[in-house]
Amino acid sequence: MNPFKAVWGLLFRLFPCPIQTGVVRIGNPGPDSPVLVTCNFYTTVRRLIRTLKGVDAWLLVAESKGVNVWCAACGNEFNTRSVVSAIKTSGIEDKVTHRTVILPPLGAAGISAAEVKDQTGWHTRWGPVRAKDIPAYLAAHRKRTEPMKRATYTLGERLDTALGSMFPFYFFVALGFLVFAPHLLGYFVGTLVATFLVFIGLCPWIPGKHGWQKVLLLDALLGLALAATSVWPVPADIPVRTILVMAMVLFALHGGELGGLSSIWASDFDPFMARLGLRSIGNTRFAGTTRTDLLIGARVLTHYPEKCSSCAECINVCPIGVWDRNEHKKTFLAHREACTACCACLKQCTEDAIEALAA
């Protein structure tokens, strides 16, 4: 284990943290052992190895530019080409007698299962969304239960993803206080910890579908408290007003990133940047992507039942479960309001039964 990469992958997840691609042995795999595919994000690979202790399997690490499965797939860095290249160049074909790979379903926005099969001859299956379910999935002869297909956002998952994504902002702001206002650093750290735990811990129950809506409510309450300080006396030795302003800004930071932390929340940040006219920052595109166009209403997800082959791939890969079957076994968009525009269904539909049409 590389201690530097372990800390970097945990606290600075906004930045790439790559590990070498290729085949990793889990336990004592043989020619009949399953082949699992993942990205080459250091933290993901290390956690998979730890979670799969006691399982005999081959782990095929494919190129994702050192980014986690969900973010890399949505950014087209973890894609069909990555998986095809890993199968053809890793030597996995000489290690197993079967030709089946188990793909991570949160990678479905970038990986076309049909194209992987066409280009390699390997069959594909979608594994569980959560790594902790893989042992049970394999023990059940690779059959997924309904909960294995859907993403969650538990308290532990929220704390983990939020800390990894937001820590760089907190770190550099804290440095600013240390340099320019050291007397306020302790108050900033205390306010940061309090607002972080309140927002991330309670966000499912704070009213509002989007992060910014939750922030408006919380900041309105803090604004009232700030106004009240001009009427009621406050301790002279504590900068209460400064702390309240800090809390308002920090809640805005927490809420602004909320939609980018999990597959069950639609992004607020990307549409906001697109509306500001910023098309991209580095390799991250905002304006002009199908995902952003769907989120801002420039396109509408459209389904053609007459083209549907009932393959159910859209149901299998949707992390939210917005698709369902009707009485004729045809799929339909049952919960449009819950769609996060990840575009996994668009990627997997081989019959052009799902399109993102201009509004």
C-alpha cells in the first residue's frame, strides 16, 4: 500500500490518482474464476482488494485516467475503448478458459456492453453497484437482487464522497485564514466541521430536490439569525456575525457540490457553469454535453416503445430505477422526475429506442 496515494485518493479525490492497469489476482484464482472489471483509480482498486478478501477472482484494471468509475464514465474517460484495450492487452485471455467479464454498472454511462462483445468476443454481465455485494453476487451464481442494481447514498457514503471531493477547497481556504487572519482560523475550522456534519448528515431530510434549494433554506435561517444579532446582544469576545457568514458560505459550498457526489442526485454545478457560458475547464466539459442539455431542458429523454426489444438493459443499468416494464413487457420511463441524466440507458440501448431529442 502506498501511504501517499492512500491519503491523496481519500482527501483529494477531485484530482487523478492512477494505479497501473492490467490484471490483479484476488485470492487464488484459476482458469474458471470470474473476471471483474474496474477503473485504475488507486482508492477503488485498493478497496476492492480489501472487500473481496476470501474471494478468488481476476480483477481487470482498465484505464480511466486515475479517476473513479462514476466520474470517469460520465466524463468518457472510463469507456468501451478502455475495457476493450484491457481485455486485449492484459493477457487475461491466457489466464481463463471462459470469455465473460463482469462490468461495474456505474460505468454504464461510458461503457457499451454490446460494443465490448462485438470488439472482443467476450460476453458481458453487470455486477452489483456496491463492491460489498460482490461476494454475495458471485455466491448466488452471478444473479443480482434488485437492491444490488440500485445506488444508495447512506451516511457513510455521503461522508466519504463529500470529504474526498470538498477537502481541497477546505484546505486552501484554511491556508488563507492561516496567512491572512490567523485569529479566525479556529472559528473557521469549527464552523466547517459543524456545517459539514449538519448538511451531509441531514441532507436527505432537508427540504428541496436540489442542493441549491437545500442551501437557500439553510442560508435563509442563518440570514434571520444574522439579522437578529443587530437587535439582540451577542458575546463581545466571539465573532458571532463572522461565524454566521462563514456558515452561510460553507453551506453554499456543500450544497453546490451535492449533485456531483452521487449517482442518485442530479448535478447542479454543471448546468450552472453551462448557463454562465463556460464550456469546459480542462478535460471537464459543461456546456454542449447530452447530460447537461438534459439537465437544463435543452433536450428531452424520449422513448419509442415500437422500437423496444425488451432487452431491459435500461432497467439493468439505471442506478435510480427510473425505468420499468408495462403489461406488455415493454420498458417505459416510469419515474422521469428522478432521472439524473447519467445517460447510461442511452449508451446501452442498441435499438435506438431511447434518444435525447431537442426540446
